[in-house]
Amino acid sequence: MFALARRFSSHLAVFITAAALASPVFALDTVKFMAPGSVGGGYDQTARVLGKAMVEAKTAKSATFENKGGAGGTLGLAQFANGTKGDANALLVVGAIMVASIEQNKPQITLKDVTPIARLFTEYNVIAVREDSPYKTLDDLLKDFKANPSSIKWGGGSKGSIDHIGIAELASKMDVPVNKVNYVAFAGGGEVVAATLGGHITVITGGYAELAKYVQSKQFRLLAIGAPNRVEGIDAPTLKESGYDVTIGNWRGVYGATGLTPEQRKELTEAVLTATKSNVWQENVKTNAWSPSILTGDDFGKFVEEEHGRLRAMLVKVGLL
């Protein structure tokens, strides 16, 4: 009887061990994303793709999403920092736009109040015109821009955005006074697209993912991309190919809550990195023409500090600081 009990106990232990090995080991229970922008925008898109990827990769059981737009993402940053202290399941999507907004708005809460986890990718800006535009190439456009800067209406995101700073930097490389650039700022991507299609804007600049469907439907023609090298899936020359050493792009990444232990930070970072190897993440990288640029931990934090310096200098140049 005791031998039978021991055999049963042994079999039960083997069964439990096998079941445990067959079950996924979730790093997180429910990962809670803060997307500091509107639904459908760049922050939101990044959050939802990464959340889906973490579930697929089994590094999180589920994902929830909260949107808090305003002030270039700094309102969402403040809410995240104040409401998630010590929460190892919370992630905030960040990007170059937020860094520029911190420089402009000087909020009490900054990225120094949260924990750098990982930079994920860079989305390089494209420069495009309506399909019926007289400008067939970038050289055609920049020839007129050089001769009469104010005649070209550039459309993009808010003043001080990567769109705005990028065009200002291009103007500087061409010896065009920044104060002569006729840049029209828009609150949302849909508005600037409508204005460009309606003929109120000469040329539009922004991330490829937002403009891709208009390019594919032959409503927009790509003239250039602000990447250091040509990007697979985007049929456009780089600005460097035309002789302008200018890179225009918005990187995106994630930060964790303040007060994380080293072990919590490590687990959260590994959960995110594992998700970037999933099919859903890789498919979105290809579809959106994102350029992977993984950087983690303190190295990511150092990069963000350097970005503050770079963007601060550009904001001064365009007269916003």
C-alpha cells in the first residue's frame, strides 16, 4: 500500500513538472501601456503593436492601453510617473517628440523621473507632394525653395516637432534663413494630409506609416526620405543622395515606472526584447518601414540625454527657445 502511494506520488510529481514545463512562463501578468497621444497616432500604434507582440511572445498574459494626449506627450508622462511608482507591469511609450516637448514646455516631471527600458525603432520622415504636383523630383522642389523660400508651403506636425526641426535643418544646410521657411503646423496627421491633397500645402513631411496608403493609392509622390541609407519598402532616395547631410526621423521606445528594482527592470527589458522577435512585431516593422534600432537600459538613458542637447540646439535655431 505504501509502495503504491509512493509510486502514485512519484507519477504525480512527474506530471506536475511536465505540465509546468509545457506552460508558458509569463514575465508579466497584464502589461499596462500609457500612450501619451491620441488613438491611432504614433505613440498609440507603437503601444498596441508591442502589447500584441508581448502577448504573442508569451511575455505578458494580456495588455491594456490608456491614452493621454497633450503637450507633446508630457501630460501622459506626468500621469504615468505619478500613477505607476514601483509597478513592474507598466510601460510608457516615448519618442523624440516628447524630448523636444520637454525642452519647450519645461514640465516639472521629465524622463528623469521614470526608468529607461528600450529604444525600439526609428521611423524616418519622408517628403512628398501631390501626384499632380509640378515637382517631379526633390531637386525640382529645392531649386524653387532656394530661389524663393516663402513660396513653398511645408506641412507637418506642431511647431518644434521632428517634422518642423527637420525641415529647418534642411534649410540651414541649403543656406536658406530659417525664418524664411514657410512651415505650416498641424495638430494631427489627417489635417495636414487633407490640406496637402486640397492644394493648400505644397509639400508634406511626416512618418512613412501615416502617408503610406496615400503613396500606394497614387495620391502622393515620394521625393525623398530623411534616412541615413535607403529603406527597404520605400521607393525614395535619401536626402544625402541629393547632397544634403540631413537625417530626419522620430525614434520610439518604452520607459518603465520609477522605483523599479534592478531585477524588475531586467525582467521588463527582457519581456520587451523577446516580443520584438515575435511574428507580429516583425510583420509591423516591415509594413510600417520601421528601422530597428534597439538600445537598452542605461545606454538608452544616455542616448536620451544626448537627444535633449541635439533637439535643444535645433529649437534655438528655429526660434522656439
